[in-house]
Amino acid sequence: MSSRARLWRALFALAVVAASLYFALTTPARLGLDLRGGTHIVLETRDSPGARADAAATDRVLEVLRQRVDALGVAEPSLTRSGERRVIVELPGVHDPREAVEVIGRTAQLSFHPVLGSAEGAGPAEGASGGARVLPAPDAPGRALRLGSPALTGREVKDAEAVLDTSSGGGWTVALSFRGGGEKAWAQVTGAAACAAPGEASRRVAIVLDDRVVSAPAMRSSVPCRTGITGGSAQISGGFGAGEARELAALVKGGALPVPVEVVEQRTVGATLGAEAIRASAGAAVIGLACTALFVIAVYRLLGVLATVALALYGLISYAALVALGATVTLPGLAGFVLAVGMAVDANVLVFERTREEYARLAAGGRRGPADLRGPLHRGFGKAWSAVLDSNVTTLLAAGLLFFFATGPVKGFGVTLSVGVAASMVSALVITRVLADWALRREGVRRRPGLAGGGAGGRVRAVLTRWAPRPMRRRRTWLAVSAGLLLLAVAGIGVRGLHLGVEFTGGRLTEYATSRPLEVDKARAAVGEAGFPRAVVQKAGDGDIVVRTGEAADEDQRRVRAALEAEGGAVTVERDERIGPALGGELRGKALIALGVAVAAQLVYLSARFRWTFAAAAVGAMVQDVLLVTGLFAWLGKPVDSVFLAALLTVVGYSVNDTVVVFDRVREKRRARARGGRPGMPGAPGVPGVPGGVSLASVVDEAIVQTLPRTVNTGMGVLFVLAALTALGGDSLADFSLALLCGVLFGMASTVLTAAPAAVTLEGLRPGPGPVRGRTGGGARRGSGAVV
């Protein structure tokens, strides 16, 4: 490798680290509502008799809602349109969604009416003529007002603001200003009212919001008859509190929604729950990554130290990329970040194991080992490239599907995982290489390849060399075991059924924290007495009570809360999720589409990179892993929700990732045979090479033996992190971590017990030229697929 290439690589690494430091120190992270607390609302526009809820109408709804939310004074609100008919509203710090929904979701038809006189009764009624209506007066219970036709509407309102009237002691009022023809219409209606005698009802002007008189101010004696109030301003008074005045000002200022809206999804997370999740994830990350670093250093010595430094810089690069892109860090995203750091060790391990193989190959060829590791390291990077590329692309496919098909926090997980995969390649293939090149050029390191960590074969490799296992000799047995486990998982799904979360079924899930310990039986009885005898009542890992019902209004939720307070003392809502049945069915369909597309995408990519038989074997093993995790959750009775979907799609990427590394080694051996070379058994002294006519089963056996040290070392790094997340991640991350932990274990086993035997079997049934794509030189010899 030339000194110029090393210089450019070092400069690139320095630039990436410097830019990452800049963004990390200057740009704050954008936390999702599930971490900082707040309310997430999804509104869907509906057709009305006079307007269709198309994209243009939804855009107008979005603008009205934005003005209302801004008037509420919520810090850093987020409003975006999703699709043609949906608006996503995120309100950080708002923990009572009822008030927020009432304010932003009301149609808010505002109008100003002359008062024709008083009327008996308080119920609304249509007048005999002239569009007159009878509505109750807001300041005189039992009295009603007869209203004329609207003089002006909310469209003519320019601004509305809550004002504390300290001069006259009138309390909170709403100051209005009008635009255009509204100024003249306001002067006319107030001028006509000022001509009535004091005390008469017709001296008032009624302000009506959604068929309710919110204020009916009488004209003061200073208002001139016929001239009215000029200047285009007015005040609404009515004994408002500060919150009521701000709410009314927000509705008036925002104006009327062009079409009705319906709440189809509502989630509320308390700030305490998010803070606990951050602390638990941070603690799990520190412990898991510390264990991973110690393991890597123990196995690879100096190279392990350099890999640990590169992993630390990888974490910096990933974080900086997320804040630079403005990505929202959610709870699953935080776990994805921790997991991606654990998986990032994989590329380093692939390179280091290849380096060891190259060093041992030279020694096994009758030559003494090289004076240093620079040559084997250079070839190790080159030979590991295809496996790193294929394994990372398969993970990116799963992460991309999360981004396109998922919503909310799970979409954030897909973004985090994608950034993590890209950053891991920069970390392993650039930063680690720069550090290793620098270290191996030092005189003390160059003369001690064993100290550097590349000269020793490793204990796992030594055991495998002595044992020389041949798992493909019993491939039918392994396929039978896999089939048995698969039947057990399917039986769990069929017998126990899947406990689908409210995201997929619709309904309401609320988590309550009680001041006194409350047994789940008492909580279940209290919820039943509150009107929900069929509600699912469970206890969370931290002692909170989780109540899952069908469709439940806010009044129902308050009734359940009151019932729990009678048994458990003071009650606070830690989490509240409300999903409409239509949205639940849609999300369920999207989940199935995401899994289906993931399978198809993996099959297409692997068919392009390998022979279709190998692609089918890899995808079949991956489907088995997904079903095993799903069946395990069915047997355990754990919920299957959107976060579980994120875990499943991660298992999809990891399972194929592990299989691809083995198949990449098989492809390498077959390419060597196609060129007439002798691939040998790198890194396993004393094991013969692959002579002509050796069966594919033997080649696969040797590929498994050669790559098993990488599988064990990478798996240990990931398992350390996942075990820490499972133990310390709290109730919010426990199921997510358990699904990933089992998926990683299943993925490691399925490579040997399912994917490899299936590939050998399929190749025997459908012989072909071999899993080689884009090769150069002599083509692979055709003939029986059982021989390479």
C-alpha cells in the first residue's frame, strides 16, 4: 500500500472525526416524546357535506392547527402532514391530552350575531324566520338569547390574544382585531346594539363558537349609536381563567377547520418514564460496551485496543450524524443505537480473523511467519470487503423497510440503525485501518506479531482445528431438528395466539402509577366496577398497572383512574395510547407488508450476489428465525406491538448477516476452484486444502469451521449489549431486548443447522455452476452440484 493512499485515508478519518466532534458539541439531540414526555396525536380529515377531505384541505387544516398550537404556548411543537388525510401533532410536555385534543381538534365555527331579544328556556332551537336561533346565555343560567343571522365570521378575525385586564379588574379577556370587511361589519353590528336601551337583551352582541355562546358582551354607554365600535378591535369577556382565555384565543385566531377531523391515534408518555428509559439504556450501554471492549482486547490484544478506540469513535460519528440530520432519537432508536454499536464490532472481527488466517497460511506454506503483520492485515482488509459489504447491505435493507413502512418511534429505530451501519463501515474500514497501519509501523509492535494480536490463531480456532467438525454429514438430522422447532413455534402461534398490541387491534392502553402497592386482582376488580369487566389488566415490571380496553373515551379513562385511586391511592398516568380500529388494521397490514417485502428484498439481493439456491437457503433460515421468535412470544404471552416489529426486522438483518459470512467463504473457495487455484484451509494448520472433486458438503464444512471464530466473537459482542439491555433496560425495553437476544441466538444457530444444510441439499437437487456472480477468468466447471 502506497504512502499516498495511507495519507489520504488518514486525512479522511481526521476530517470525519473533526466534523463529528463539531456537530456533537454544537448541536443538541432531538429527543422523541417517548423519552422527554408529551403527547403524540394523529388526526384524520373527514369529508363534509360541503367539502372533500383531499390533500389541499388537509394542508389548510394543518395551517389552522399550527396557529392553534402556537397560541397554546407549547415549546417546540411538531406538526406534519402524513399522506393525503392525516396530520401528526407532537406536543412535548403536554401530559393531559384531553385538553389538547379539545383545542386542536374542534371544528371551531366562529360567528358574531346580533341579539334580537331574550327567550325562555336554554335549549338551542331554530327560529321561525330569518335564521334566528335560541341559545342559552353564558352569564345568566336559565336565560336564553334569540340571535339573528351572523354579522361576520371567524374568517374576518385578524388576531386574538388572551389579555389580563388589570386596569378595570375585569380579569382575563380575549382581545380581537379584524381585517378587511370585518372592521365595517363589527362597527355596524355594535352600532345597532348600542341604540337599544340599557338592560335590554338586544343591546348585546353574541359571539358563538360551535353553536355555543361563549360571550355576549353588552355595549357600554360610551359606544355611540349607529356608529358602533370603530378601529377594528373588540374584547371578549366572561369571567375567564388564564387557561380558558388562551384556549379561546387559540380557537378564534386559528379560525375554522375547513373539514372535520377525527383522532385516530393518541399517545401520551410521562416525563418520568422517559427519563427512566434514558438512564436504563445508558447504564446498559456502558456495561455492555465495557464487556465487549474487554472481550475484544482479550482476544485480539493490541488490535483489540485499536478496535475499541475505533468503536468509541464510531459512537461519536453515529451520534453526530443523527444530530446533524435532525433525526429524532426515540426509545427504540436509543436501543438501536446501543445495538448498532455492539454489531459494529463485526466488521473489525471479520478483518482481524482474516488477518490471522493470512498470517497462518504463510506459516503453513513452509515459510516462517512474516516479520510483521502489515502484509497479512492489508490482505485481510481486502478479503473481508465482500463479506462486510453483503452483511451490511442485508441489515440496511431491513432498516430501510422500517423507515418506509413503520411510523413514530419505530421509524426512528430504522433511521438510527441505518446511520449505525453506515458509520460502522467507516469506523472499521477506515479508522481502524489508519490506527492499525500506524501501530504496526512501530518497531516494538512490528517485531511482536503475537502481541499485536494477529499472529496467534485464537483458542476457538485451535479447538476447531483439533476437532475438525463436519456438520454437513448430519445435515438431514439438523434439518429435522429445525423443522421440529419450527413446528413448535407455529403450534404456539396457533394454540396460544398472538397478543397483538393496540397498534394492530385498536383500542386504548393506559399505564397507571399508584402511590401504594396494588395487587393486580384488586386492580382488575376496580376496573371491572368502572365499566370494563373485559379489560386486560396486567402489572408492569416496575409495579405500574397497565389497563387495555377497547374503544374508550376520556371520560371512561377518568372513571378507571378514579376506581384505581380508591384502591391504590394517588394515581398518575405514565403512558396513554389510543388507536382507532381503522388505523390498527392499517398498521397490522403494513407490518405484514414490511415482513413480506423484507423477505423478497433479501431473496432478490442474495440471488444477485449468490446462486438462487444459496439465497433460498439463507432466506428460509431467516424466516425460521422470525417464526421462532414470534412463537416464543406467543408461548410466553408477551405483547406483539410495533416495537416487537422493529426487533423482528432487526433479526431479519442479523440472521442473513451471519449466513452471508459463511456463504461468502464458500463463494471464495468456488471462485478459487474456477480459476484452477488451491484455496487451502487458511488459519487451520494441518487441515488439508480443497482438492478437485471434493463435495460441496465438505467445502461448506470447512467454510463453517473457518468463519466460526468470527461468529463466536461477534456474537459475544452483541450478546453482551443485549444481555445488559434485557437486565437493566427496564420494562420499556425488556421485551424488545428479549426478542433481539433470542433472534441473535437463533440466527447464529440457524446458519449451521438450517441455512448451510438447506443450501447443500438444494444444490444437490438443482446442480449449477456455483454461487459465483461477476467473476473473471475461467468459468466454474459444470456438472453435478454436489462437487466443486
